[in-house]
Amino acid sequence: MHARERMLGRLRAAAPAPVQDALTVLDSRIAAHHAHAQPEPGQLADALEAALRAARAEVFRAGIDEWPSLLADRLAHHGVKRLLLDCESPEGAALARALPAQVETLPFRGPLETWKPELFGTVDAGFTVARSGIAATGTLVLAPDAGTPRTVSLVPPLHVALVHAESLHATLFDAALAERWRDGMPTNLVLASGPSKTSDIQQTLAFGAHGPRWMWVVIVTGRRQA
């Protein structure tokens, strides 16, 4: 019994720390690696815009009350006739009110098999609202749902995304930490960093082969209403 107790004692002493403690230690080590001064919201927006423009996305900035009319004008000027839009969301409803009569709004009608030819053949643009943004890489974090599934940001040739400046993070680690991703994530999380790009063996860059050819990002300043 004495040898058994000694063996069990060594095993207990060598047992790994509880999972929660291990995660806390890991978070601390990653945070130390990515240590940086907390940037101002304006600096995050500047960095996000620069990275997105480098990836060939178009970026606009507008206030909370100004963006619907600005975006509506640009959509009409671009020649958009049919726009995938979730009018049940606050941002979708605001944009729908500002759109001119020649721009038709369509809700996403699932299942996809029942209207695939129409979706792929006649829809010009899709509108999404980003959950947040990552300034360092020019990345939008999209959390698809029933009203705005992943298809909205992938199929139409123009993807229009809105992101609120107050939701921006400096790095992916900052986003995961601030939004507590470890507590539970959506079943489908999309990270978008510009329009679709691909290249052949000759390194000829082409846009739109596997997704939207154009990507517009509207960075909205000012606080949202509760």
C-alpha cells in the first residue's frame, strides 16, 4: 500500500491543470505576444480601410444617419437592379427606405435549389452587416443567419458589407478575446478580406472566379441606437 500511495501521489502531482486554468494561461501568453497600445477607434478604421483597399476593395465612410443615402446612390450609379437584402434587420430596413425605385430588393428565399437559376443569373448584389472587423488584416467577420446566409456574400458579383466602427478590433486575437469566441461560436463564421481572387501558374491575378468580383465596405461611424 505504501508504494501504491507513492505512485498515486506522483500521478496526482503530475496531473494537468484544469482546462479553464490552461486556457487562462494560454490567453495570457498570446496576449503578451501581441501586446500593443490600445488604438483609438479612428486608428482602427484607418488601418481597416488601408488593408481593404490594398486587397482591391472599395471603402466608404459615413455617419450613422448618412450611410443609407450614400450607399443607395452608389448602388444605383453602379447599375444594380436586384439586391439581396434582409429588410428585417435595422440596417437592411434603413437601406431599403433610401433605395430608388429602380433597385429591387429580394429576401433570401431558401432552399437554394428552388431558385438557383434566378439567384445566379439575375441578382446583382448582396448586402451583409459584419459582426465585427479586424483592422490588421482588413478582414470582416460575418456571422450568417437565416435572413443573410453565407450565399449572400458569395454568389452575387457585388458584395456590399457594412461594419460599425465601434465593432473593430486590432487583431484576430483581440476579436476572439473581446467577443468571447471560446464561450460559443456560430456554426458558420465567414472571414472576408476583399473580393474573390485567384491566380494561375503564370501568376495572372483574376477577380470574381470563385465569388464576388467587387466588394464594397461601408465603415459607419457613430453609435448605434439600443
